[in-house]
Amino acid sequence: MYVCLCNCVRDKDLRQAAESGVRSFAELQAMTRVATCCGQCEDFARQVFDEALDPGALAVQPA
Ligand code: FES
């Protein structure tokens, strides 16, 4: 799915960037241009990128 409509960046592009060694959002922006125009996608882009860096971080913890 598209995360950033301004720059046609997909969730898989963000995951691939993480898999290729990108570790900061600024570096991700330099590579993909995500969230560099209107900025509306930034929160979701960060969420997708953080999840790609640490897949277990957002998992629901048992009560
Ligand atoms: S939707 Fe990503 S910068 Fe506009």
C-alpha cells in the first residue's frame, strides 16, 4: 500500500530500506523521499519504519 502519496512511497519500500541497513528516519527520507513534501504521511511512515526495525515492538502484550 502507498504510505506517501506525494512521492509514491509504499510500505514495502520502507521495509526494504530497513532491511538494507537504514536506521534513522532522516536517512530513510534521503533514500525514499517519504514525508518530504506535505508531511501528512510522516506519523504512519514512522510507524511502518519502526515496526520494520523492530517487528516485536508493537506487538500486543498479554495482560
Ligand atoms: S503524503 Fe508524504 S509528503 Fe505528502
